[in-house]
Amino acid sequence: MRKVSVFGATGSIGESTFDLLMGQGGAEAYDVVALSGGRNVARLAEQARALKADIAVTAFDDCLPALREALAGSGVQAASGAQALIEAAHRPADWIMSGIVGAAGLAPGFAALSQGTTLALANKESLVTAGPLLMAEARAHGATILPVDSEHSAIFQGLVGEEIGAVERVIITASGGAFRDWPLDRLAQATVAEASSHPNWNMGQRITIDSASMFNKALEVIEAKEFFGFAPEQIEVLVHPQSIVHSIVGFRDGALMAHLGVPDMRHAIGYALNWPERQALPVARLDLVAIGSLEFRAPDTERFPALRLAREVMATGGLSGTVFNAAKEIALDLFIAGRIGFLQMAALVEAVLEDTSKGQGLGIAAVDLDMVLDCDAEARARAKAISEQGRI
Ligand code: NAD
Ligand code: MG
């Protein structure tokens, strides 16, 4: 039986993964090693019981007593904290879902790669924060990384049987998020509730708000550079409001290969779970006649500066992705807490990048994970300080 672990099992990606595992035979078909979650220990315990996991890990120590209680009599071990997550990721498994949100997913992802596993990577922040190190870790241990972000899964599928050298460009599609058609003055007043509802995808709150600000697309452009090794100028963004075309690969003969499907993450997760085979998946089938026509338009970097910042990050390289992601995570925390406005998120990230470039230099490449984590912590502190000083 294939051994599998799911990190971030209680989140949006995690629930879709759980659903697919249950649908493909559950504990009868998979030897489930570790599941992880956060504060929702009741749900984590329920999943661990259903899949007969060896261990369930909550990220937070104060949640451990409740997790223990919820698992009483199940035979599932309980553990908590960042170190326990890393230890769980070291437990041998053939397939591991990296579905934690934010840079918190980085260390467990590294630990998983070090055992030469197949890592289904939803956690795009790890590639933005530490792309070259993560890819090198995979190579060093003979591990495989399969992209789960829908756009990157689409590109990955478009490349099957092709030579990477034959690729001229990739076109990453963007729904445009909740505020696609909002004018700039209205964006300034956008509330957390308004930003937390996506027109097409049902996702966790953080990525949903990142979609509204286009920071999600900014992360994805950098993710494409780090994962596939494309040059920045090969990566284009196209607004496609319906989220039917998940991305497009353009080849040197001018051909474009597009990946189409309904907006349901179980496709990309299921593809990674069954790779290199394709299995039947419980996703709705597209009715192109009902859809009738597909719309495309250019992205607007005036209203959504995140895309411009992503270009700057790719041009600078080195630790700039680490700083960009960390500052973005703090900006998002502050927006959710009602401390800064919607447009101030991009202003804060830009200010942190500018301040950092005056110091030790953003272009220096990280030599190890500790250097990345130090830089991440510094950028977070800097973002908080800039916001407290009222500089944005
Ligand atoms: P989510 O908020 O729904 O779930 C996040 C999971 O991580 C939960 O299990 C939560 O308990 C856990 N978690 C939160 N903070 C943690 C911490 N500090 N340490 C350890 N675990 C923690 O998020 P999501 O929408 O499922 O997104 C997960 C990842 O997948 C993100 O990187 C996101 O960008 C990426 N992604 C998500 C979607 C989607 O459809 N939701 C699509 C593409 C990519
Ligand atoms: Mg995506």
C-alpha cells in the first residue's frame, strides 16, 4: 500500500485531498502516515480516525490536550508544534501533500524532500521564499516535486512529452479576483469581507484575499520561474474571468496548449496523487456549449501593483522572494486585523523591499534554510515597524 501524509489536512487543499483519498479507497487503499492541522483539532481527529493515520500533529502546542482528547482510544498518536511537524515529515511516505498556508510550510516541505518522497506542492510560498534551495534539496535526495497550484499543474500537464527547450512562453491565467472591475478609489475602501469572497474558486481566506489583490498571481509568476526555470520574460499573465483555462504553454512553433477544466482543486490534487497515471476524478465535466465563450484581457498593474513587484523580485533574485513573501504575509495579517487598508498591502510590501535593498542587499542568494528563515523573520519585523511608524 502507498504510504501518504497530508500537511495542512484541515484546510481547503487538505479537505480536497482528504476527499480524494476517501474516494479512492481511504484507509483500505492507503497507508496514511501523518496528518497535520492547526486549531481545528476536532476535524483533524475526525480525519485521522477515518484514514487510520499513525500520527496527527497540530501546529499549536496549546491545542495538544484537546487533540489528545479527541483521539482518545483511536490508536492515533498526537503531537504538536513546529518541531513535531518536521519530525512527522521525516516519517517515510511515498507521497506527501504540502498544503500548509504560508512560509510555515517551508520547513516540513524540506524535511519531506530529504527523504526522497514525491511532494505534491500546494504551498507556493515555499518556492517563492526558497525556490533554488527547495529544488536543490529535491535533486540531492532524488525527490519529485509535483505542482498542485492549478496554473502550474496545467503547465506541467502541457509539458508532458515536450522538451522544455521548445517552450517559448507560458501564459498564467488569473480570474482577476473579487475586485477585477473595481476602480482604484473604491479599492482603497475594500473591506476584509469583500476581499474574502472569490468569484470562481472556493479557497482558504488568505489565498482568497491574495487573489483580490493579485498577490496570489504575483506569487504564482515567481513560483513558475522557480519551479520550471523559465526566464521572467517568458512568463505572461492573462486575466480570464471564468477560470476555465487554467494556463497555457506556448511553443516555439507558435502552438499554444491550453489546459481547461472546471475550477475545482480536486483536479490538480488528483492529478498529482495519481501521477504519472490518470484516474477518474469526481470533478464536474465542462460543458463548453453552456459556457459559450471565453473572455481574456490584459492585467492592470496600476490597480494591482503586486504584479509589478513580482517582476522586480524576479529581476533582483537572491533573497528578494523571501522578503516579498514575508512582507506580504504581514501585510495580509494587518489587513485582516483592520489595521491597514487594502491598497496599503502593496505599499507596505514595496516599502519593505526598498528598505531591505538599502541594507545588506536583496540580491544575495541564500546558502541554507537558516539564512532564509532569518531573512524571513527580519522582513516580518521590518514590515511591522514600517506599519507602526505610519510610513505607508
Ligand atoms: P487554508 O487556510 O484553508 O488551510 C491551511 C492549512 O494550514 C490548515 O490545515 C491550517 O490548520 C494549517 N496551518 C495554518 N497555519 C499554520 C502554521 N502556522 N503552521 C502549520 N500549519 C498551519 O489554506 P488553503 O487555501 O488550503 O491553502 C494552502 C496552501 O495551498 C497555500 O499555500 C495556498 O497558497 C495553496 N493553494 C491553495 C489553493 C486553494 O484552492 N485553496 C489553490 C492553490 C494553491
Ligand atoms: Mg493558483
